[in-house]
Amino acid sequence: MYKVQSLKNLRLPNVFILILIVFISCALLIFINFFTIKILSANRAYINGESHYSKGQKDASRHLITYLYNKDPNQWKLYNEELKVPMGDGIARKTLLKVGDNEIARQGFLTGRNHSDDLNDIVWLFVNFKKVPFLAKAIHEWEQGDNLIDELFIIGTQINAKIQFNSLTADDQKKFLHQISTISDRLTINERNFSNTLGEGTRKIKTLLTITNIIFILIIVLSVCSYYSIMVKRLTISKKEIEVKNENLILVNHELDRFVYSASHDLRSPITSLKGLIEITQLEDDIDQIKNYLQLMHKSLTKQDQFISDIIDYSKNKRKQIVMEPVSLRELFNEAISQLMHIENANKITFTQELLVDEIESDSLRLKIIISNLLSNAIKYADNNKKEMFISIKSYILDGFNKIEVTDNGIGINDECKEHIFEMYYGTNKNKGSGLGLYIVKEAVENIKGNISVFSESNIGSKFIVAIPASYGI
């Protein structure tokens, strides 16, 4: 019984917390991966846009140089078309910094030859992460590049004006060529720095994503393992509880079978005997014989009353909860002796008490059952052939146990019967008892975590020693 209770009281972590951890970890993992992929996609779009920016700038420079020397209007037209690419990106950058996401910024990116499907990611990254170090550095390089594009635009305007007014000289051509080359070289450095910065940021994000994924996967794996371990423990505990319950059920069924058999016999036997005595008494005229029959009827009823009392004690011991409280052994012994004096030969027995321990902490109901049954047995199995019949009662404390001794000089117990006396319905003399008394005593003693031992010799007497813990651990 205590084994089952200890298993039930075993505390285990709440599995719902583990399930919640797994759910939150999975949700965060999905969330982080989604936005990381979005960031990487936007980075990829920016790097792709930088290639269009760079190509547009270089093609514009090439067409401008060609226009500078051959003055072909088509080259001037091509120059303007190509220069719109980096200038469109520049308009988008300035608009996003000042206003935020709007149609002008998006149109600027489209002019910069960015794919329309990438616009949302490009704008989202700029608006939300423009102050993040790697992107802030890339935007700074972008701004410097736009300033150089503006310079290239001014140079182109100057070249076109001189050509239109036919005032372009060879020295002007050399000067403009040098300026265009210088701007182109500087732009190449800015464009490379822009790409390298975004690439470095992408690598850092990738590393951070890998670490984050590992951490959350470990959390999920550990949580699942913990959940599995808990469920295995619970299944193991449940299995043990079921095994204990099955063992108890088998025992209870066995006891029930014996109980039904014995009850049907022991309850009907006195009634049958009583009916027979009544019938023969009705035919008897001798007063002395009638008195003898009445005495036999009384014995029969007493036996049935004892059996019913034993059944009540058995039920109480099985069903009643254990209540620990201060109990006076002296009061229990005195009460039991006074209630048992109706038993045959009880008034011929000398009772002695040596109680070194009186008040103890225990269950009063179980102690009353134990004491009453031990004294009842001692009285019933007294030896009428002895001149002096006695029952000695002692209590003392030894080795952390409160000890109760009930000693008699009755008929004793045969050696072959000693190992069976605590079994249900086992009795050395069925005429004197129901065979339930000592079985109930043993169960009651075990219910209060004690133990009972017996020392007996045939025709000498018996000694029962009950040991009850002096203190109970929680």
C-alpha cells in the first residue's frame, strides 16, 4: 500500500512545459529562418542591383568618352540611357532616407534595372536595417558612388555644351578624359566596397543563422528527449502500480473467496445449531435440561456475535483512513479487559500491567483492534487445568519502537501451527474463534508500519510482541 502511494507521490517535471518549449522553439526557428532568408534574398538583390549600377556607370563612361572624340549624337543618347541606371538607384536611396517607402523610391529601383519581384525585399531591408552596421556601411559607399555619378553627369553636361557650341579643344578632351577615368576608378572602388560589405554581412548572417539553428535544434532535441524520458518513467511507474494493484487484487480475490466460504459457514452454523436447540427444548420438560440448552444457545449466539465483530473489525481496518493522534495504552487495555470479561473463564484470570510507556502517537482504531484481539485470544485459549491463569501486559520503548507485550500461560501453540496463525480463517480451534482475529491483528499492525512476533510453547503459554515506530517520518 505504501509502495503504491510512494510511486504516486513521485514528482516529475510538467510535460506541458516541455511541449510548450518545443512549440516556442519551432515557432522561433521558423520565424528566424523566414526573416533570415528574406534578408539574404534582399542582400542578393542588392548585389545584383550593384552589378547593374556598375555596368550602367561603366557603359555611360564608355559612351561619354566615345562622344567626347567622335561627337556622335547616338553616343550621347546611349550615355544618358546608361547613366539613368545608377541615378535611378540614387533617387531611391535619397527617397528612402528622407521619406521612406513610396512609389518614387520603387520607380527609382526599377529605373536601376532591379527586378520588380525584388522590390519588396530591397525596400524592406533598407527601411528596417539601415542602421545595422554592415548595411549602414554599404549605404555610405552607395552615397559616395552617387556623388561621383553626379560629378560624371556634370562632366557629361559640360562636354555636350562645348560640342554643341563647337568650342571643344584637344586640351579639353584630355582634361575630360582624365576626369572621367578618375571618377570611373573611384567608382570601381566604391562599387567593390559596397559588394564586399554586403557579402561580409551575408556571411555573418549565415554564421549567425547556423548557430541559431543549432541552438534551437538542441533545445528541441533535449526537450523531446526529456519528454520521452518522462513518459518512459511514467509508463514504468504506471506499470509498477498496475503490478502492485494486480497483486493486491489477486490477494483480495483470494481473501474474498475464503471470506464468502467461511462467512456462509460461520454465519449459518450458529443459526442452524440454535434452531436445533430450540426444537429439542420445546420437547423438553426438565428445567435443568432446558437451562443447559439455553446455555448452549447463549454460546452459539456469542460465537456468532464474535464472528460479526471480527468482520466489522476487518472492514474498519481495510476501509478507515489512518489517523495519527495521542493514544493512551492504559485506557485501551482497561477498556478491552472490561469488555472481554463476559468470555468464559475471564473472571478466573489474573491480569497484570507493567506499562513503562502509556501515551504514544499512533492510530487509536488499529491499536484498539490489536489489543482487543490479543487479549481475547489469550482469554479464549487459557488453560483450565492450571491452578493459576494469568495474562501479563507490558509496554516499553526499545530501539526506536514502542513495544507491547501480551503474555499468557494458556494452552500455547504447536510448532506446526505457528507459521499459519496469521493467515485468514486459520484457527487452532474453530470452536473458540472465527480464524480472523490474528489475521486482522497482523494487517492492523502493518497498516501503522509496525511488526508482530510470537513466541509460544504447547502447554506452556504464548507471548505476542507488537513493535510500533516511536516516530513516523513524513
